[in-house]
Amino acid sequence: MSEYAGPMELANEEIREAIDRFAANRLGSRRLPALLERTDAMLTELETLNLMEVRRTPASQIAALAALVADLPFEYTARIGPGAKPAAVIDVVFDIQARIFNSMDGSDGSDRLPDPADQLIEVAS
């Protein structure tokens, strides 16, 4: 835009910027639900593997998880390696889902329940 723009050119520029903002907001509002759909599909497949007592998650599922992590709108490191049990991958996908939900509602996740591994569990004897 030149510094000598007339009123019509200024109006057109404002309209283009408004359309761009609208399109970006619309795309963003569809992105998180699409990621949730992907996690749901992954969980279905992983639960099936778990019920079949498969010992190691197939490489294709680990690759799908890596692709999902790469598409997340926030930083995330999946703490699993090759040959992880399906139950371990399920835990990671649930953690990703929780973070997606936090992103959707604007929460920072500080109101989440503590990790069960961080809690002491008393066992009655």
C-alpha cells in the first residue's frame, strides 16, 4: 500500500485484512477438532492391539504418532521409543488429547489432576 492511497484503496486493504483474519480464525477453529479425530482413531487402533495382547506397537502406529506430534500447535515430546507397548502409546495419546482440550478451552493445564505416578498409593495389608 502506498502512502498516497485513496479512500477506496484503503477500504479494499481493510477488507482484505478482515477476510484474511476470518480465514485464519476459521482454519484454527477446525484444526484442533481434526487433531482430536486423529487421536480418537489412533486410540481405537491401539486399544484393539492392547486387547489382542500385542507386545509391541507396530512401526506404522509409532509413525502415525510422530506425524500427529509434528502437526500439534504446541511443543510436545512423546517419551516412548521403538517397540513400546500399546498401553504406553495409549497413555501418550491421552496426554496429547488433554493438551488439545486445554488449547481449545484456553486453559494452561495447571488445573489438571496430578500424574498418578507422582502420587503415593497406600495399599491395605
